[in-house]
Amino acid sequence: MTTPMTLPRYGEGIPLPRRLLARAAVALARLLALLPPARIRAVLVNVRRGARPAGLGQASAARDAITTVSLVCRGAQGCVPRSIATALLCRAWGVWPTWCVGARKVGPFAAHAWIEVDGVLVGEEFSDDYFRRLMTVAPVAS
């Protein structure tokens, strides 16, 4: 039996301009992820200004682009940079998903960061009520 040597890549065939924009979002997200949570939230609150609410398709496409260009964001421990980068890429497209940080409702304790659209977790294997939201940056209602 053989073991695969690479992780699966989602979103193959992403056009070059979109890949470059996704790489820029990942670079910025990795820097932002080093900040304290309250500072990350403050930055994202400012960045979301003027954006329309994202649709599920837009948010999924952004997440696919981010996980395609970044091994860090594709990994199990990459939820913070992945969620920030996905939100930033959505913002570059003129839309904003809800960025969330939370913890499992049932033990053992585990924190997680994700994006969602209309209460639906985007690209996550968990149900919508698996986490308790501790911090969110939602789209501004028009």
C-alpha cells in the first residue's frame, strides 16, 4: 500500500490573477494572525466597510483559492490565517462574509476560526451549531 505524498488541492485551474490576489491575501493574513484577537477584529471591522454581504458561492470560491495557494492555510492548524485570508479575498472582490472565532460547545476545549454566510459555515466539516461564537465581524447592513 502506498501513502500519498501530497495533500489534495482544491480549486485547480484558478486563473493567475486570482491566484496572485489569493497569495497577497494569505501574506497579509499571516501577518494579521500574529496580532492579539481584539486587534485582528479591529482591523477587520475597518476593512469590511463598503462591502456587500458575500454569497455562499463567493465565499466558497475565495476559500478554495486560499487553500489552493497556501499549505499553511490548508493545514489543520491554519484556521486563523485561512479565515482571515478568505475574508480579505472576499473583500478584494467587494463582498464580506461573517468572520468568526469560537470554541467547541462540548469538551474538550478547542478554539477555531472560520467564515460563514447566513449562518452556514463555509467549507467546514462541522455542523452550524458545533461552535459557540466568541467574536464575529459580520457584514454591515445596508
